[in-house]
Amino acid sequence: MELKVIVKDKDNDGRFDPIIKFIRTNWIIVPVDFTNRESLTVNMLDADAVISMNWTKEFPPAPKLKLLQLQGAGVDNIELSSVPRKSYVCNVYEHEVGISEYVLAAMLQWNTEINKHDSSLRRNEWTGSYLCGPTHKELYGQTIGIVGYGRIGKEVAKRAKSFGMNIIACNRNANKGDHFVDELMPMEELSDLLERSDFVLLALPLEVNTVGIIGSKELQQIGENGVIINVARGGLIDEESLYIACRDKIISGAIIDTWYNYPMESYTIHKPSRFEFNLLDNVIMTPHSSAWTENLIPRRCKEIAINLDKIFNNEKPINIIRGPVK
């Protein structure tokens, strides 16, 4: 017996190749152009699984579908009610290590200003040296407030603690702390976290009740000495409010890895926001790259292979977002 899994042809760039190494059952991987309605419709008819970060009510029928497997963690582009009722919807994680290292690197860069010192000395200027200040900051003794204390938040806390930082966090479940977090509070106490933090990290999912969770009021609470870091989803922060807060120095600045406008195709020249964040010197901008490490793909492919094997053997998969609906 052979089962069929569909992947987007634009994702067929080698990122799923390790699945073949890890899989133990008989699957055929079929790249399909999801923009070609006719081809997608035909291939969906006998697809046993689909690997995609998107699913809408516009998708054609998939009567044999047993698994919609996301190749990432976020479900904000999945209309669960439109996914065939008899199928599982599962995601993967494995991005915590890369993102947490990114967060520590970004905070270190913010405090040490290594990039600015490098640029200055290349012009034979010694600004920032012991010969002629100003001094730069240390992470030691500073406070990071983590909004959403899940997999990413916990990995960041583990690393931040080793730098001597104070760790406070807000989470929907304020009972799931550990020895890395100094104080875990409910989301209702977000204002307190914002006011006490030198760095505010957003590490929570984008859901109906978290869209725009950070607006002008919250940015004012962070204040002129605070830095906000977004590695989750752009929509968690009101776009215009963030721009104004950085431009007018309402906050010290922002480290932004997740944005508001994404290109439809890879490598396309495309502005990440309708505002000119690129002209602000108190913003570090990266193109949703924090998790994109050389080890991420093999780890995720191993998890995907586990689920394909389980589906093939009629077993319950892992990382279930939604099970079959009766």
C-alpha cells in the first residue's frame, strides 16, 4: 500500500527532503502548484495527507484526507472548520532553540552596540571605548518580561537566567512556572509586566483575543527605557502605534522579526510594513529569520515523518491541534 502526501511546489526546494530519511512507511510526496486550481483539485481527490501552513474554505474537497500537517507552529492561517472533519490537524515546533538564541543575541547587540562600535572604528573613531565614552549596558540585572510562557518563553528564560537577568512572565495559565522564571502572573497583570521590564518579549500565538494586544497604551507603559521584541506574529502589536512609539521615542526601541506584509514568493522585494521602520535608528529589523537555522528543518522533518508513519499505521499522531470531528 502506498499513501500520498501533497506539498506546495514552492516548498519543494529541499526542505522536505529529510522526511525520506526518517520515514518508515510507504508514502509518495507529490509537489502541487496550489495556485493552479485544476491541478490542486485533481490531486486533493486522492491525497491522504497535506503539508501546508494554509487552509481556507476555498480549498477543493479532499475526501480521503487523514492528516493536515503544518510544517510550523502557527495556526493563524488555518480555517479549522474548513478542514475535512475526519482528518487530524497537527503542527510542529522545534523552533525554540533558534528563536531563543536570536532573542539573546538581539538583546546583547542592543546593549553592547557592537555593530555601532565596529562601524565607528572602521572610520578610525574610538567612540564607545574606555578612552572616550559613552558606556554601554549589561544584561546582568536587567529584567525581561515574557508575554506567553510556552516553549519559546521557557527556552529564552533558561538562557536569560544564565546572564543574570530577572525573569518575569505573563501566561494564560499562571500555574505553569519553573525555576527559571522569577515571577509568573496571569495575563490580567500584563500592565505590571510592561512597566517593570527593560525588554518585553512577545512569544504568544496570534488569536482573536491577542490581535493588537500591544497598542499605544501598552507601549506607553513600556516607556522610554524599554525595548519590545516580537518573534511571534506582527499582528500582536498595532502597526501604527509601534511605528509612532519608536519614531517619537515613546519606547527606547524595537527588535522586530515578524511583520505585517509578507511577499507572496520567496526573495521578492517587498516592504514589511506600510511605515518606514527602516529609517529609524532604534529598530533592529530581521525578515522572520529567528527560527530559520540549519538544524530546524531536519528536526521538523523528523516530527513530520513520525506523524506520517502514525497515520499510515492508523495510530494517533503527535502535536494534535484538532482531532477528527464526529
